[in-house]
Amino acid sequence: MPVVIVEMWEGRTEEQKEKLIKGITRAFEEIGVKPEWLNIIIHDVPKSNWGVR
């Protein structure tokens, strides 16, 4: 059961995050991972909490 963790600055819309999830899911399907096996976690991090700019 693969787990993909995406750390990114906050501010993306729900629609943008859904597109990201669909793209990641398609990429894993191409290597034989069924969508129901995949877990994707998105961490929206405030820019003020990001140490590298």
C-alpha cells in the first residue's frame, strides 16, 4: 500500500488539489498500482513555516 506525502505551500484550491491527486494516481496506475491501494496525503504548509525560500 503506497503512501505519497505531498508537502507544499498552502493556497491551492480544492480543485487544484484534486487534479494533483488524479495525476499522482494515474502515474501509479502506470506502474501497476491499483487506485484503491494508494494513499495520498497533502500537507498545506503556511509559507511562514517554510524554512527554505
